[in-house]
Amino acid sequence: MAEKAKKNPRVAMPEQDPQVRARNFLEVPTGYTPKMAQEEAARCLQCKKPACVAGCPVEVDIPGFIDLISQGDITAAIRNLWTKNALPAVCGRVCPQEIQCEGKCIVGKKGEPVAIGNLERFCADYERENGTGELPPKAEATGKKVAVVGSGPSGLTVAGDLILKGHDVTILEAFHKPGGVLVYGIPEFRLPKDIVAQEVNFLERLGVKLECNAVVGRTVSLDELFEEGYDAIYVGVGAGLPRFMNLPGENLVGILSANEYLTRANLMKAYKFPEVDTPIPMGKNVVVLGAGNVAMDAARTAMRLGAENVRVVYRRSREEMPARQAEIHHAEEEGIEMYLLTNPTQYLGNEKGRLTGMECLKMELGEPDDSGRRRPVPIEGSEFHLECDLCIVAVGSGANPLLTSETPDMKLNQWGYVMTEEHSGKTTKKGVWAGGDIVTGAATVILAMGAGREAANSIHDYLTLGW
Amino acid sequence: MFKIVRREEMAEGTVILNEIEAPAIAKKALPGQFVILKAGEDGERIPLTMAYTDKDNGTITIIYMVVGKSTELFKELQVGDSFTDVIGPLGKATHLEKLGKVICVGGGTGVAVLHPITRAMKEIGNDVTCIIGARTKDLLILEEQMTEASHDLRVCTDDGSYGHHGFVTDVMKEVLEQGDVKQVVAIGPVPMMKAVSNITKEFNVPTLVSLNPIMVDGTGMCGGCRVSVAGETKFACVDGPEFDGHQVDYDELMLRLQAYLEDEKKCHNDYCTIRDAQ
Ligand SMILES: Cc1cc2nc3c(=O)[nH]c(=O)nc-3n(C[C@H](O)[C@H](O)[C@H](O)COP(=O)(O)OP(=O)(O)OC[C@H]3O[C@@H](n4cnc5c(N)ncnc54)[C@H](O)[C@@H]3O)c2cc1C
Ligand SMILES: Cc1cc2nc3c(=O)[nH]c(=O)nc-3n(C[C@H](O)[C@H](O)[C@H](O)COP(=O)(O)OP(=O)(O)OC[C@H]3O[C@@H](n4cnc5c(N)ncnc54)[C@H](O)[C@@H]3O)c2cc1C
Ligand code: SF4
Ligand code: SF4
Ligand code: FES
């Protein structure tokens, strides 16, 4: 098997050298050339029943767009992608391909799967740099008004779909800049902000109106939006509620949620402080709690801000780390240490209320728990101290109640997420749909977009046929 | 963009008033709520309480003390200039109730934050004694407005240059001793709120304070504004900014407010040096 893999290796995407990139904010993989893309496209077997498509939550026509790359028609390839996926430049970069499309690719059974994500990214980047920028045709105006609350990937998808169907669309965003997690969470070195800005600009050129600084639930309520004349509302406000671990000492100076740390770094560009006005704590010895994408992003950001060492502390083992493999690999290359099977028990501070370290326990894997993963159990007497002056807590997020608590007729589940009808995204409140992280809990960009597309179809039906 | 339609300097230019066009916010704002403002593309998001709102003209008014780089930048904005972003209304509104005798205590720019609450307390029929203080006479703000907003205004200065010579807490104690006080509202520097709360606890008078931790989003998504109240962690931007003064961990708040002190100082100094050189 290994022999075969060697014979037909995947075309590697060039990357910045780990030593160099660990101290800058430029994107890590630098992209395929057209020649590389064609070479990689040639590895696809053009399966009749493509397993890869079944692995993609929005069923991108993978063999179809790859075939067009092989033929050298990138313009057609990107148009093929757009029919299923409004943000290929984003998904090509951030989808967990190894458990989705690429994880199912037949070539992967005997070697490395086709680099579907890389090819998707290539098409989108090529179009951005060389395309005509021509707008797709828009249906005749229907005179119906739709409000999209939240400008993350799910909201952007809904806005894009509905404007093309002829509706009048306005996005309301709480932050001063649109893009949701794509701008405030995922760092520049993984997803350049210009790309997100350009996607938003594309929607604006299509006629989507954008109102930033609009905190729905505070500045305006859903009912007031209906009074203002909106016919339908999509709620895509994400899962913006940071979780902490409730350990002693958690409010010491130097302990931040990943949301705060990444928002300072990305949205407020604090990595350029004092050139910009928002500061960010510069840790020397940094600990990041958690092992998902958010944790990897926080750890790699801390390294780039000049940390001497960055440690990821996670209570389970490597196999259970939820982050994309590529991110774990990149993080390790950049010098980030993984303290696996380790659980923090308390924070330690000095008389100035500043963090100086934390106490941790070693864990071992016991019997499987409800999730089917082996439960980590503490090893008695294994306490040890970890010196640190900055700790970033990335142990997940919950449903932010700001909007939902002001909307009592929209039913929530026991965890505070919005309840919706399957495949349509309809909520229990008439004329209101919801999707993305505020429905599923923190998930992925592509799932949030998939939910947006389903809701957009359902909203269109409603606006043309009725509830 | 959010245009400044009126600007005043108070307390020898250390305190600035801006009336800003923000019709959507003015329409919804209630006493006790705040906004987050940002000037310029790379500006910081700064929380400030709305001292007045004018629904008819669609404006809100902020009164702030110039303490660091961002407020220094705000100070430069003139009538006709605009804030890039204004977000709100944020935070919970003050819980207003007709109780009887109420004392409102304010120090520094806390007086600006206290003003709309005091006025509302009076409007719903409370008997309001207001005590405001400043280090010295020239730093006192809103005396006239506070006179109007309350039934009885007492003024204190630390140096005795005006009104009672001493702290607001001395005067408050006198009023408390007369009895019958149903509630105290205290807004000002953290040490002042702490001192007030310690005294009112002895008198068993419920006390409301307004906390001003460092904030980023103001919508409950970052947790930077966490404060300990009754041993529990709360997010001041959504659970507050007002809390039961007897339950707040003031010492923790003071330490947390200093998180970026060194950075901010440097940033501010660099800015002033460059500005003055120009
Ligand atoms: C650091 C980080 C890294 C990640 N990495 C990956 C990755 O590599 N791959 C991947 O697939 N997924 C990743 N994810 C997850 C992914 O980003 C999310 O699942 C996705 O963004 C959810 O999209 P959404 O549209 O539902 O919400 P969001 O992207 O969260 O957008 C919601 C928007 O709504 C706005 N909003 C909230 N409340 C209000 C209100 N009351 N009024 C108006 N606007 C409001 C918010 O400000 C925000 O802009 C990551 C997440 C984070 C935080
Ligand atoms: C809900 C709320 C309402 C407020 N209302 C008023 C008001 O009406 N009038 C007024 O004068 N001040 C008010 N403040 C305080 C005001 O926000 C700070 O003085 C201001 O942010 C200082 O910014 P700076 O850059 O000029 O100073 P900096 O040099 O940044 O800091 C000076 C001090 O201000 C505090 N501070 C810094 N950044 C922030 C931030 N983002 N959020 C909160 N505090 C910060 C820190 O404790 C710091 O030590 C309020 C704060 C909050 C949280
Ligand atoms: S959208 Fe994501 S999962 Fe689907 S094909 Fe593209 S990279 Fe794969
Ligand atoms: S499964 Fe792999 S080889 Fe087959 S069509 Fe999909 S990408 Fe190509
Ligand atoms: S300011 Fe971010 S949670 Fe309060």
C-alpha cells in the first residue's frame, strides 16, 4: 500500500517555512499553481458513484469540478462549485476534509486521497485573481423584504441565495465588521481577511444591504423588524457564549476566553498594537486549554505574538483531539507542545491578582463514556505545576441568550439552542428561520452554510407560496 | 457614521460631552444602559454610559473623562465629526421602583452615569437626595443638572474648595443616620463604591452600583468583563452593569481593571509625544 502511495503521491501545497511563519501572520499554505492543480486533478478517478460527494455536507459535484480543472477550464470549474457552495475560498481552507469529502475518497483507501480542499481553494483564488468579476443573473424583483441576522457563513449564504431569487435582503450584524467567526475567530494566517471582505463585497454588489452595529434583541427586536416591513427573518447568530472551566482562580488577570483573545487579535487587529489602539496580553509562557480548531488557532496566535513557549493542555489523548489534522500538524511544526492526558485543577496567582501558573493532574484512559470515547480518569497523586502568565480557555462555547431571551415565542432546546424543523430551518415563530451554530451548537463552516441554503429555499417557498 | 452635533468641555477640559446622532439607539435606550463607541478603522471599542437620550431629535449624549489614548482621540472630535461605530443600547436598564427615600451618590464621571438614573428615580416619585463629589471644585461636573434631577443636592470636595470638605461617604452617613432610607445608588471610582457599600451594609440599606470592567464586544460573547458577584462569575455587559453593591468583589475588579495598565500607559504616552511634536 505504501508503495502505491509513493507512486502516486498527492501534489503538496507549498507552505511557509515553520520557523519563519511561527512569527508572522501571513497565510501558511501559499496555494497551487495552475500546473500543480492540473497535476493533482489528474489523480481523481472520476468515479461513477463518487464516495467523496456523499462525504460533503452540501454535496459539491466533486468529480465534475475536478474534471473541469483537468480540462483547464477554471472559469467553468468555479461556476460548478458555486452551484453548491457559495464560499469555496473559505471551505477549501477550513473544512475538516479528512472526515468529510477526502475521508471518503476512494484513492485514499490505498494512499493519499485527492486533495479536494486544495483544488477547491485553487479555483476560488484563481477566479478572484483572474476572473471577470461578472455578477450572476438575478431573478426579477419580488418586492419581498428579508432580514438576515448575523453575517457568519450561514447568514452570508442565505443572503446570497435570496438576493439571486429576487428578494430585497438586509444583513444585520452586531459587530462593526461582517463575517462572523470568519473575521473574529479564524486567524489571518489560516484565512486571510481580504477573502472574507471580498465575499461580502460580492454580496453588496448584488444588492444585499449591510447594517453593522445592529445588535438584534437590543438595538431592534425581531417583532420590530416585522413592523418595519420585513416579510421573513433568518437568525444565524452563531454560538457566541464562551465556556470557562469553573476552576478556582479563573478571574485572575491573564486568563482569557479564546473568544476574547482571538477577537482582540483578529477583529481588533491587536497583533499590531500599539499601531492600533486595542491591546492584547503578550504571554511568555502560554497555556491553551482545549484541543479543537479554536485551541489551535489561539496557540498559534500566541506563538506569533512572541511567546517563549506555548502548551496545549488536553485531558484526552491525541486521537480524540477535535481539531483538523492539518492544524495540529501545523501547530506542532511551529513548536507548540501538546500536554495530552492532562487536566487543569486550579489557577495560581500572585498578590497583584495576576496568573503565575496552574496545577494539573495526569490522566489515563478508562472505560468508554456516552460519546463512545474512552473516559479520561485522573491518576492519583500525579499533580504538577505548569508555570504560565497567560492562559487561553478554548473548551467550547454555548448559545448566547442575548437575542433568544428577547424572543420568547421562538422555542429553544434545553441547552438554549433554537429549535427548528429539519431540512427547512423553520422556527416555532412565524416568519422566522434559524440555522448554523445557534441551532446545532458549535459546528463547522460548511454545516452552517448547508443550513443556510436549506433555509433560503424554505424562505423562498414561503415568500412565493406561503408558510 | 454617527455625527457629533454638540460638544462641551467640562472640568477644565478633562471631561467631554458629546451629543451624537444615533436615532435607532435613542429610540430604545433606558436609564442605566450604555453604548460602545469606536473612532476610526483601527480604534478601540470603548463603553460609555448614555447620560441623556433625546428620542425626538434622535440623539444620545455621552460624558466621559479623558484618561487614556482612546478617550484622548475622542476628545479631538469636533462638532460635525463622526464616530465610526456606535453600538447599543447595551446592558440591563436600571430597575426603577417607587420606594420612598433614596440616596444617589456619584463621584468623578460617575456623576454623568448617575444623572439619568437620578432623574428617573425622581420622576417615578421617590424622594431623592443626591450627593456628588470631586477632588476639587473645578473638576465637579453637572452640578446644575443634578440639582434639577434631585430634591436635595449635597456637594463634597476632597480639598474643601467647594461644598462639604471631605468624602461623599461622610455626607451619606449623616443622611443614613436620619433613617428611613430605602435605597442607595452609588456610581463612581471603584474605591468609592466599595466604601459606600461597606457603610450601607452596616445600615442594612440595599445598594446598587454600576461596574465598569474592561469590555470588548458588550454582548456577552467574550467574557472579558467578568466580575464576581456573590461568589459567582457574571458578565457585566449583559448581566449588569448594575449589581447589588453588597455582593461585589471590588478588590478583584480593581486588579482586573489594571490588566493592560502598562500597555495603555505606553500607548498613551507615545501618542501624546507624537501629537505634541506635531
Ligand atoms: C477560532 C475558531 C476556529 C474555527 N475553525 C474552523 C475550521 O477550521 N473549520 C470549520 O469548518 N469550522 C471552524 N470553526 C467553526 C465555524 O467557524 C462555525 O461553525 C461557523 O462560523 C458558524 O457559522 P454561523 O454563521 O452559524 O455563525 P458565526 O460565524 O458565529 O456568525 C454569527 C454572527 O452573528 C453575529 N451576531 C450574534 N448575535 C447577534 C445579534 N444579536 N444581532 C446581530 N448579529 C449577531 C455575530 O457577531 C457573528 O458575526 C471555527 C470556529 C472558531 C471560533
Ligand atoms: C459599562 C461602562 C460604562 C462606562 N461609562 C463611562 C462614562 O459614562 N464616562 C466615563 O468617563 N467612563 C465610563 N466608563 C469607563 C471608560 O470606558 C474608560 O474610561 C475608557 O475605556 C478608557 O479608555 P482609554 O483608552 O481612554 O484609557 P486607557 O488608557 O485604555 O485606560 C484607562 C483605564 O480605563 C479602563 N479601560 C480601558 N479600556 C477599557 C475598555 N475597553 N472598557 C472598559 N474600561 C476600559 C482601564 O481600567 C484602564 O486602566 C465606562 C465603562 C463601562 C464598562
Ligand atoms: S465544501 Fe468542504 S466538504 Fe464539501 S467538498 Fe468542499 S472542502 Fe470538501
Ligand atoms: S472519490 Fe476521489 S477519486 Fe472518486 S471522484 Fe471523488 S475525488 Fe475523485
Ligand atoms: S464585554 Fe465581552 S462579554 Fe462582556
